[in-house]
Amino acid sequence: MSSAQTYTGADIQVLEGLDPVRKRPGMYVGGTGKAGLHHLLWEIVDNAVDEATNGYASHIEVTLHEDGRSVTVSDNGRGIPVDVHPGKNISALELIMTTLHAGGKFDQTNYIASGGLHGVGASVVNALSEEMTVTVRRDGAVWEQRYARGAPLAAVRKVRENGRGTGTAIHFRPDPEIFESVAFDPEAIGQNLEIKTYLNAALCIVFRNEMDGGRREYRHEGGIAEFLARRVKALGGRPVHEEPFLALQEGMTDGARVEVALQWTEAPREQVVSFVNGIPTKEGGSHEQGFRDAVRSAVRAYMETHDLLPKNLDIAADDIREGLVAILNLFMVEPQFQGQTKEKLNNPGARSIVAGAMRLELERFLNAHPTTGEAIAARVIQSAKARRASRAAARDVRRKNGLSHRLNLPGKLADCSSTDPTKSELFIVEGDSAGGSAKQGRDRTFQAVLPLRGKVLNAEQHAASKVRENKELSNVAQALGCGMGDDLDLARLRYHKVVLLMDADSDGHHIATLLLTFFYRYMRPLITEGFAYIAQPPLYRLDAGRETWWALDEAEKDRILRKIERQKKGRRDILVQRFKGLGEMMPATLRETTLDPEKRMLLQVRIDEAERLDTERTISDLMGKDASARFRFIMNHAADADALDL
């Protein structure tokens, strides 16, 4: 019987209400790990901050309860409407909390600028919570509704009469059937909340941690100028000029508002921290492009006007921005984010809005502060000269090694046909067997595969000469084509996604750690510039009837089993398959779960500049020769470790 004959209308599923969220949580919160768990809290907090940004609230309280797994967020805003929605015949509160794409932010009547524009935030949190209670103070009374996994347990009810104030309080407990862990990180919560108060200078946020009885109040009337000073200090780079550039442009086209604070430092790289309507845009976007356009144009115009451009020295945009530390916060009416996690802004018009708001202001600032302008120009010239010297040295090395005439590639490398580094990916795979599956499952046009033989050398415990002589690490460096150590030149990097694809077990994690140690010590820009990734192949496949689930680890497998058993009420057999390694996977399975850009999940490896010293200490302690450091680590954390499956 053909597949067309067995695939009928009966196979088409319709997911109604909040079922799509519970079926594919990663589409809405970015994953079921720590980041996805905390994204639930950010959605609720952002709704409260939207009230403050639009002038309706001034105080927010976030309480992490004693169990460490439930949170309450309350504000003194207007309170979610509780009256019956015309046409839906249910309370507006219930509609907002149980329906995707229902909210008050689709037009500009109630919110001029907001972080939650799709009307899915609160309902998604509700869907992924074991329980939720919403309490509203408005219309002279206190109203309440309770939910379990997105479903209302009763209608909205009036709890008591109340003539004082308005606001909303949302208490929720994430669902352990969905998330790998439902334990919140108090430190991460505090850091995120404090940033909100830098971006909203009139806002006060109180964080109560009932786990240790702590209470922290965040209020930063200095706004993003104060935030900039903190970032400059954390980076450890001495400022090139004393007075930072501050700009606030309001009443612009389409109601946009741009806030910028920046300062050049002696740090070796640029750091721009950007936000849209108070939402951190970690992946940047069109507003950051506009910011960079403005900086380049303004600085170049100043240097040309004052005859500060040296002859025969090419000044690149990167030279102008080297050492620049900046905070950019754009408020706009209709932001178009890439994905529900909102890490990148896609509005094409935002580029010209930010560039137009900044360029003339920065140029005026430089002309009004000639000492500052000359110091910045000197910093730019220094960067350009250093870049020219570095390229000359790299050319000498390539000429000495014969690399200018030929490119040596390792024999085991299955290269891709694309020669565009920005579109090319290299998968570094554990073993020939896994390499064979990856080679057959990849897209040859842009995906290359390099198999390695077993565990590579620990670069932290051996001299540089030994590392360079190691065949496996040498193969990695040759495949990447950018050199290593002092000879590294990212301009020659052949792939802008370097993906570690290892078995989803302890051996695979160890190999990935060894490679990351090598990258950190000898190819660190690969990490700092965002080119290093870790693939997430599944460890388990679960089949129940015609449905298939993939689990990354034992904990996720158990959550899926509980979920299936609850949905199917134990009426169907569940087939569980554990993969012993990537080589055991069929190429089609590896492609579907791990290689396909439309379906896979990659973890980008990053080093937060504020945690640079902690990263250095961790690499040195856990990978270095001194075994006593590892012994102390094991003894200090032994009580936190789960039983090992040996």
C-alpha cells in the first residue's frame, strides 16, 4: 500500500486553545531548559513594565516563594479588564489568559510602546504552568481567577470590595512535565529586574526572595547613563574620554523614541547592549545597524572636518567602533521581533530611525567637545594602524608557510560546495561511524563534516608546541582555515557556524569540553564573535501510536512519558528507544533531529564579559593540571549531583 493511500484526513490533527503551546513549547519560550523557564517570568514582568513605560504604573514587586519554584508578579497599573468581552461572552481576563493572540496591544490606543505585541505572552505562561492565579484590583473591587495548565478552574469571581488602588498580581508555578527543572535562579532574576529599572528611570522594582528572606529594591534615576558606567567598569577597559555621549530623541516619526549612551574605552572590542521597548535584543537587528551607521558617519565626518584622517591609512568601520561601549534603547509602536523570544528586531525602518536620531547629535557632541573628539579620533587611528600591522604580519606568516598558494585541508573533511563563510557550517563529529551518518544526512551545499578519532588532547594541560603537533586538533585548525594562537585571522575563517556534534552522553560531553578548551585557549575569537555552537542530538526516541517525541536526556524522557500517559490515559503502548551513539542513527533521523536548520536546536557558546574572570577560573580549575582544584569542586558539589548511571 502506498504512503499516499495510508495518509488520509484522519491523520490531520487540529490543536485548539493552548494545546499548540504545550505540544511545542520551544516555539514559544525558546526551549524547556533554564532559559525557557525564566522566559515565563520575563513575559509576565514585561507586561507589568509595559504599564510603567506607558505611564500607568510606578511600582512592581516580584516574589520568589519559599519553594523556589513559584513566583508572584504584582504591579500598581490599571489592572486587567474583567468585564465581559463583547462577542465572546466571557470575561476579558479569561480571554487574555486562555487565548493566543488576545490582548490590548494590537493598536496604539492603550499602549504607545510595549514589549508584548503578539498577545501570546500571558496565555503561554498559563499554558506551561501547573497552576496560576490572577488577582486584579480595579472597578472598586478585587477579582480573581485560577487556572491549571491553561484551563480555568472556575469563572472570574469578585473576592471582595476594595476602594483603594488598581493593579494586577499573577502567581504561577511552571509545569514540571514541560521543563527540565522548575527551580528559578534568584541571581538571574535580580539581574534582569535591575536592568528594567535602568531603562525606566521612574520605575521601582522590589524583589523578594522568600528562600533566604532577602529583599532588594531596584531604582536607578540615572537611567541608561548609570547603566553605561556600570558596563564600562565591568569590562575593565579604561575610558578614552571622561564625558559619555547621551542622547534622547522623542516625538519622532511614528511615535518612536531613541535613547543612547556611549563611551569609547581601551577595551579590545566593541560592546553594544540593545533593547526594544525594554526587551533585550541579544541578537541585535535593524536598530543596531542604524546605531552603527550613525557612529561610523558621525566620527568619520568629524575626522574629515578637522583634518584628522592620516594619509595612506584606511579607516574601517570596525576601527571606529573598537572599544566602544554603548546602551541603545528604542521605543516604537509596532516592533517586529524574530520569534516569540524577541532576541532580534526585524523592522527595516528602525535602521533609519535610529541612524537619523543619532548621527547629527553625535556629530554636534564631538564638535562641542574637541578634547573628547580628538581622543576618540586618536583611538580610531590606533586601531586602524594595529589592524594594518596585524594583516601585514599574517601575510608574512602565510607566505612563509606557503599558505598563500595552497590551502591544506584534512583528508577526512567532507567539505560543502558553498564558498561563502557566512552561509557555511562545519560539524565536528565524534568518530567515523557518526561522521558517516552526518555526511549522508547533511545538506552538501552548505554543511561540511569533519570526523575526529576519540578524545582529543587537553589543551589546558600541554604546551603550545604539543597542541600544534596533535593531529586531531591540527585537522580542526586546518579545516577552519583561520590559523590559531597569534596567527589567528578571523577574516580567513571558512565557516561561520562551527558546530560540535557529539554523542548525548558523558563521553560526548567530555569531548565537547576538550574542544571548547582548545577553542578558548587558541581560537578564542571563535567564541567571542559567536561562531561556536553545540548541537543537541536526542538521546531517546518515544513512539505512541502515530506520534513521535525526541528527548535530549533522561529527565526530558521522563517528562514526556508522564505527559503521554496523562494525555492518552495509559491506553496506548509507548515504545522507548535509546540511541547508543550518533553512528547508530539513520542519516534521515540525524538530519531531522539535529542537522536541519528548520528543526534543530543549537546552543551558541558565549562568554559574558562581566563573567570573564569566572570563565578563566573555571577552565583553569576543571581542565588544568592541578587535581586538587577538581577535588575541591567535587567535594563542594557532591551533595547537588544526581545519581550517576554507570
